[in-house]
Amino acid sequence: DHGDGGRVIVGADDTTFSRGSISARGGGNGGDGGFVEVSGKEVLDFHSFVDTRAPMGKTGMLLLDPSTINIEDVAASSPSNATPYNTGSFGGTVVLDADLVDAGTTDITLLAHTLNVNADVKLTHPINMTLHADYGGSINVNKSITMDGGNLKFLSNYNTSSGDTPGSLHINAPVTATGAGSITTSEVGYINVNSAISSSSGRIYLEPVNASLDVTSAGSITSATGEIALQSWGISTSSNLNVHGKITTGGALTVTGGASGSNAVTIDGGITAKSVSISTVKSITLADVNATGGDVTLATNLSSGVPTAGGLIQLLGAVQT
């Protein structure tokens, strides 16, 4: 009755066919859920029900890691084959039913070189989901993602010694986290936001690594009460933070530009936040800043984190506190 769930690894050098059920549950009176990985180097054909729940602990994890994952409305395109974990796969590509994440029986990590969200994903359980693009890959959110209290992470890989390029993130449809759920990135390269990112009380954290963040005028970043943090990580001279859409939060807004080079911060879509703190090594360009309950702090030309003379700050609209 006590103890963590175990580890289940299913894989093959060529083709993996997964059917039936896989269980790695935590103990009924204590313990966390286990870990399940299903992979096929060439082909993964996955039609399994996975349960890593833990009544008295943390839910475990399901990892699927082919070369390409396409999340599709499988039930609509092939109703005779629809199951909660229905996929079809050819040549290293898995077509994953969007209903997969609605089973609510495990946290999910999808790892591939390329991930395409081509059907609306709506969770009705507070599970966590990680979309992980390998070196040089991409995550393409072409249909909406809605989290029900769980955390959503966009993840890639960055290796300073090998110089491998981290995967990119392209948000072309709304991404929403309800309750305390957060939306974050880790080791992702270029980030393009062409739609709405929003949370209730959870944190929104976007950090391009040695690359830029571009939020178009069609994009926006909103949180009812959570913190919004934008940070450029790395030494690339093209690591700029460009936000042409609206930023709105009942919490704090923190923006940190690159620590070296000529990295700039441009937020000309307007800001409404409880407090605003923006710093970067080069220049800051803002339009219409409204701090509803705190200070507006701007710092440029940072040296070891300390502002020195010479940075440019441009205000293209009103600043209110």
C-alpha cells in the first residue's frame, strides 16, 4: 500500500507496437506515480492506456519520443480507430490523438525533433504537460492548448560546449493555463508569439536562449494575477525582446534583456501591470506603461547587473503609476 510506482520502458531499434494498458501507479496509502517511456527508433505505433496516478502523491510521467509528433483530431479523421491513446505512425512520425491528454491518468512529456499541435488540446484534469523539441527542432502550436490547473512547459536542449542550436517555439493559436497552472519555457531558442498566451494566477515565463523573442501585434501576454517574466539568455547580439502586442497582468512584470552585446528591449504594444521592472544591456523602447500598484523601474547599459551611464531609454507614450 506504500511506495512509488516503478519504471516501464518499452522500445525497439526499429518498430514498436504498443497495445493494452501500462500501469505504474503509486501506493494507495503513500508514494508517487512511476515513469513510463514508449519509443521506436523508426516507427512507434501507440494504442495504449497509461496510468501513473498516485492517490496520496504526485502523478507520474508518460514519455513518448519519436522523431516527429503531430497532434491531430484522429477521431474526426478516422473514427473507427479512435481511442484515448490512438496514433498512427510511419517513418518515425507519430500522429497522436488530441484526446490523449484528456485521459487525466498521467503527466505527459512529448519529445521529438518536431512537434506540431494541429488539433485543439483541452485538458479537463490538472495534469502537467511538457512539449520537448530536440536540438535544432521546433514546436509549432497551430491549434489551441488549454490547461486545467496543470503546468505547461515548452522545453528544448542547449549545450554551451557543443554549440548545438536549441529548438524554436512558434505559437500561432491561443495557449491558456487556468487555476494556478503556469506557462514556461526552458532552453528554447527563438520564440515567436502570434496569438494569445494567458494564465489565471500562474506564472508566465518566456526565455529565448541566444535568440530573440518576437511577439507580433496579433499576439498578447496576459495573466489575471500571476507574474509575467520575459528574459533573454545568452550572449548573442540578436537576443532581442520585441513585444508589439499588449502585456497585461494584475501581478508584476519583469523583463531582463541580454547581459552583453547590443541586445535591446522593445515593448510598444502597451503594458498594464501592478509593477514594472525592465533592464537590458543596450536600449529600452516603451509605449503606454501603466503600473497599477507599484513602481516602474528602467535600467540600461548593465555592467555585472549594475546600470551604468550611456544606455538609451525611449518612451513613446504615457507612463502612469
